[in-house]
Amino acid sequence: MSDSAIRWSVAAFDGLELRQLYAILAARSAVFVVEQDCPYQDLDDFDAVGIHLWAENDSGSLLAYARLLPPGIRFDEPSIGRVLTVSEARGQGLGRDLMIRALDEASKRFSGRPIRISAQQYLERFYGELGFETEGSAYLEDGIPHLEMLRSEQ
């Protein structure tokens, strides 16, 4: 998939159009609830204070998504979560592009602050390649092994 076919967007919750919000929530449900067979309450009060980053193709279909939260919401540090690439768009580097964009956005908004994530354990190497370091040991979150990881601001 060429970059010209991908449109990247960033918006606060109140700046999302209804179509965009629906696409985001549908993708999160498809990946985290259905695909991972993990019934959990995806909709939380954090969406309203989050910064939403996503990629769409030329026809407006959501390809990748992440949510950036300010410090003090989920962790003391700013955090990135709900990171996903829809199944049809995997294997093209969109997850890495998405995280690089999310880290750039975090740096702009929260300059000099480290970023904390709660990563699914099987993605430890992926996040490690992006500068995150594992803190502590694995824990279960919604029945899935996770790790807290921290990236020092560079």
C-alpha cells in the first residue's frame, strides 16, 4: 500500500466526525473484542480526554488507530494505547508508522515527558525496537498477558 493511498489524521474527541468515531469504535471492537476473543468494556471515560490518531485509505476505511492519553489519566506519564491495525492492512508497516506518529504527537504535546504503555506481552520486541523498556513482570489484563513499558523522551 503506497503512502499516497493513506491519509493520516489526529483529533481530540470533540473534533471527531461521527463517521470517524464509528469507524474507530468498530475497528477496536473487531480487533480487541472479536478477533482476540476478549469480551471487555472497550468504551471508557478516557476517550473523551484522549487524542485519536488514525490512518484511512482513499475510500475512508480505517486501517490503523491509536489513542494518546495525557499524563495522570491512565498513568502518571502520557500514554499510548488501543493500538491496532485492521486485519486487512497488516504486514505493511502501518503499526510501526502509527507508533512513530503517536510518539511524535506525544513529543509535541508533552515535550520532555517519558511515555508509558501497557503492551500485550507478545509485542514486547516490537515496542522495544521503538525505544520502550519493560518495567516489572507480566500481568493479566482482560485475560491477556501484558507488560508495562516506558520510553524515555529523547
